[in-house]
Amino acid sequence: MRFAYGRALPMPFAALRLNASLLKALAEEGYRTPTPIQERTIPPALEGRDVLGCAQTGTGKTAAFALPLIQRLVAAHEIGGSARRTPGRPHALILAPTRELAVQIGESLGTYGRHAKVRVAVVFGGVGQNPQVKALRDGVDVVVATPGRLLDLIQQKHCSLSEVHVLVLDEADRMLDMGFIKPIRTITGMVPARRQTMLFSATMPKEVRHLAESLLRDPVKVEVTPVASAAPKIEQSVIHVARDLKQPLLERLLEQDALASVVVFTRTKHGADRVMKRLMRANVDAAAIHGNRNQNQRQRALESFRSGRTRVLVATDVAARGIDVDGITHVINYDIPVEPESYVHRIGRTGRAGATGQAIAFCEPAERGALKAIEKLIGKAVPVAPLPQGLAPLSSLPTAARTEPKAPRGQPKGARPAAKGGRNEARGTRTDAPAPQGRAEHPVARHPRAHALPSARTAPRRGRGRR
């Protein structure tokens, strides 16, 4: 670290002993100074040391392992060592939990290594394997893979790990959460014992520590932020709300232009689809990304969101591990996550690379225990924001406003059923009673800071309001 007139000056990438081709690529992308994890990881990684890194999303950890990996491969080619390309035998392997993250890492390697002529193959399931097999047959330096598809190709003799001398495990905590511990053990057992291993994780639970102890030799430990802490530039808040008010609340918040690029997290895949469809009916440009979508659908949704054509991306935790989009203004936790660490990872999608962002959580009464666990983990209470006034639960809306009603038995298909109580559907008024003098407010709307569910009389849970 250099100093000028009493203040610290950021270290340039050139001070990390990166080669000219990497410095040129970084300059072309507008990167001048390394992030803390890059500054502390790149030097020992260039020396071939094992690295155990704990850093949040958006801290630049992909470049922290990608830059030294590329430089070491380039050096091996220049000295004519064992790095000559052999079909189906890569020299470096990067394991990632999801297809989206694997694609993002592959793109980063292509960006940083554009002048180094490093060949990269990205291997993942959900698509045909023939293009991936061809890439391996042509000879590659680096394979970025999800564990399942990689094992399939190894069993089919399309890939061998016998010449891998650099192994990287990214998002190790999520891979263990997804049940990949056995495939990881199988894959690492196929890699030569004499290798460099780097393991990165957003959180460091005991399962990840045990995995690291079994794979790493005398590692350099890099922890640039406290484990599972929220980024300081993210403004957090929680709104206590009844379950059937969550969708109206989301749509009310999206009426604000400030919510320009929003990621909404749901607990389930079906929940993501349901929220996305309701937003589309409310004329909000939205897309969903989760495990039930095929790879092409997920990539199209990500590209549309990244380009700004889609304003809201509704996602589940697993699919979100590959969302690498700059400029996300808001993260909304439609459902409070069961795992407190997932909350930290979710809100890390905003406030990236030093930018500011906002994270808003919707907390129904049944989720207060999960909220307390989150507050215990991050070491502070999440500020409470008031519930906007005038919200009506979905169950209180006319049927036509929520979904297209089904025709009753014996009635022709497409015919509109008669409304109960003589309601005039076209006008939305009752024909057998005078118009009310004033609409009563919802109990929660009258008391913005009230945390209890409305009573069964005022907000019955039925129809689409039910979970």
C-alpha cells in the first residue's frame, strides 16, 4: 500500500506481478486496482500455494483465482512444460454449483485470457453434450464444470483429470447445500495429489471447513469480510406483512421508479413462477429463473435482465448463484430464507463493487423466527419499515381481478358465471345495495407498524392468497 499526503493510495494490478497480456485485458475492461480479496489472493496463488478464501458475492473472487490460474498456464506453455494440450485432458478444473455460475466463470476466463490464448470449455447439464464433447476433444486448458455433467463425461471416457494441476472449488458452501459432497469427493479423488487447490466460499460452516482440511495443504487463509456479514453499503429493512398481502405489497413498491433493477427471491420454484405471472398481469416486465427452467430459458432470462429489457428477475436461491449483474438497485426477499446465510448471499446481489443498494424483506408472522436467526447472524436488528396504507389482500379482490374464473358445471365454456349478491362485473358495483360512503381501511394499513395477521373476519385466507 502506498501513501501520498497522509492518505493510502490503492495498489495497481501491475504491483501484483501480473503479466502484460492480463494487464492489457484488465485495462480494456476498465479495471485499474484490485479488490481486497484479489490483492491478498493473487500473490500466493501465483506462487502455487493453496488458498482458502471466504468472501461475499460481488467482491471480485472470480478474478482472484482466474488471473493467477491463467498466468500459471501461460508460463507453463512458454517454458514448454507439461502444459501441452491433449484431447480431453485439461490442466485446470473449476467446479461450480450451478449452470449459471459455470457460464459466468467461463465468460470471465475468456475476458481475462483473451490475449493469452487460453482455451476454456464450460461443462454443465440441461443441454446436449455434443458441443461440450467436441470442445474437450479439440483440447482445452481449463474446464469449468458442474459436478454431475462432469462425472457423466468422465464415465463416457470423454474427459480425464489425470493432468489437472490446478483445482478450484467455487461457492463450496452452496455445493454442499445441494448435496454435491459425494461427487466432489469422487472428482477430487481423480485429480493428482500434487496440485494447487483453491477453495472459495461465501460462508464458512463446519462442513466447508472439514472439506477444506481434507483437500488443502497448508493453505493461505483469506477472509476479507467477517463470515456471513452483510455488505455495509446495503440499506436493509423489513416490512411485517400478512401472507396474502405480499403480492400487493410487491406491486405497490414497484410503482416507484427507484426500483429500476430488482431481484425478488422466493423459497420455491412454483412460488417464483406464481409471483412472476402476477407481475406480468400487473404490467411489470418480469422473468423467472429456477431449476425447472431449461438452460436456454435461464440464459435468456438473465440476458434480458442484464440488458435492462426485464425490470424484475424472480429467482430461487440455487439458480441465483450465477446472477452476476451490475447495477441491481434492490433485492426483495419475498420469502424469508430458512438458512440465515442465504439471506446474506441474497442481498449481496446488490451493492456490488462498492455501489449502494437496498434490501427489503417481507416477513409474515410464521417467518419471525427465521428473521431473528438472521439478525443473530449479522449481529444487528434489521430496521422495520411501515406497511404502505391502503393495501388489500388478494382474497378480498373480485375474482376477475385475480384470475379468470372457471365456468360452473352445465355452463358453456368461456361463459362468465353470475356474481354473488348481484354484483355488476362490468362496473364493479353491487346492484342490490347502495354504494358505501367510504371504504374501510385494512387493519394493518391503519396501524403501519402492527405485526399481527389480520383477523379471519377482515382478511380470510382463501383462493390465491393461500400458500
